[in-house]
Amino acid sequence: MADGFEMTGGEAGCALAAVTLDAGAESEPLRAACEAGFELWLSCLERRVITAGRKPAEAADEAIRILSAIEGALVLARARRDAEPLRAVARRLRRTLAA
């Protein structure tokens, strides 16, 4: 993710987040589609968290933390025009998701 960010000159981001923030409040169909996209992503992360050895009862919260960290790192990376926030999150996630 950090490499892709750098290859675009710091312009890469999350299209799903952009649509959610820009149009989600004005269009219920767009908001619902964004929610569905995020829920799919969370579901994938939740399964990976369980595979990594976390208890199923903890997996949903951990998936939310992971997705929030990624999205936050994208925002900070764009503000700084520096991929380091993405790399920092990636380092942490590798430890969290090591199976």
C-alpha cells in the first residue's frame, strides 16, 4: 500500500472513503453501497484475525481497529505527502495478524 501511494506521488487513497465522505450524506443509495463495501472489508479482516488466533468474540472489534488504522494512515499520509504512516500501520498489522 505504501509503495502504491508513493508511485502515485502521494495521490492514492481509498475511493470508498472518498465517496462516503463526499456523497454519503446526500445520497442514501451511495451511503448504503459504501457501508456494504466497508462491511465486506471488515468481514475479510475479521476472518483473518480469527485465523491469526484471536477469539471470535474479539475479532469484530479488532477488524474495526485495523480498518480504522488503515484509513487514518491514508489520510495522514496524504496530508504529509509521506508514506510513513502507511508503513507504520503495516508493521503493526504484520505483528497483529501473524499466524
